Amino acid sequence: MSGKQSAGLLLFRHTSSGLEVLLGHMGGPFFAKRDTGAWTVPKGEYVPGEETAWDAARREFQEELGLPPAGEAVALGEVRQTGGKTVTAWAVEADLDPATIEPGTFRMEWPPRSGQTQEFPELDRVRWFGLDRAREVIVTAQAAFLDRLVEHSP
């Protein structure tokens, strides 16, 4: 495979309203005013050969949410996003309180060509979504993970 590789964990839970998934809203100025297509599986990049996708998914979950991942994982496979990045994900059943997250941060020049560097959260908020709403807001290619989760859920 060529292009960037990313791996992540999709938390899910069963509620009286049905299956819900935990998604993160991408941080930084490019996504600040967007909702549709700005929510993602908590994930991050890795270099194959230096780290396995599974190890990267667990590391990135810890970095992006500030909490260790726990639970049995179900492989959801890979998707290729429009920018060319390949994302590998696993589903883990858990009931995390979004108020407990401590997101990791990244630095970038902002505003562009200003010479000023600012720090932004990798995920500026995390929320549970029912599957229908999740399909509306998740990065388009990642919707396949929701379908695969349903196939594996009782």
C-alpha cells in the first residue's frame, strides 16, 4: 500500500435507543465551523514496519482521548479516504463519558503565512451518536466502519 496509514478505535455501546458510536470532532481551524464530514473515529497515523496498525490504534486512542483503551476488539478492516489515506479500525464495546477526555494537541501556523504558531486540540469534542446521525456527520469513507460494526453486533 502506498500513501499515509492511519489506525483507530471505534467505541460502541448498546442503549435503549439502539447502538451508539463515539466519534471525535476534528480540532483546529479548518473544521471549527463544520459538522458534516468533520467527525471521525479517534485515530492517527503510523508507519508500517515501525509499528503495527493495532498498536497505533491503541496509542492514538490514548493520545487523542487521554484515556487507555480497554475491551475486546472486533476488526472492522480498512477504508481509503478521498485524500488517499488508508484507515484501519477496530470496534471496542465500552461506555466512556465524553466529559472525561483529555485531548492531545497539535501545533500549526495560524493564520496561514502569519509566522505565528498556535496549539489546537486533535479532537475538540467527543460525542455519542446513534448510527443514523453518525452516518450524516462522519468522514464519508469511514461510514463503512459503521456498516461493518452492525454486521458484527448482536
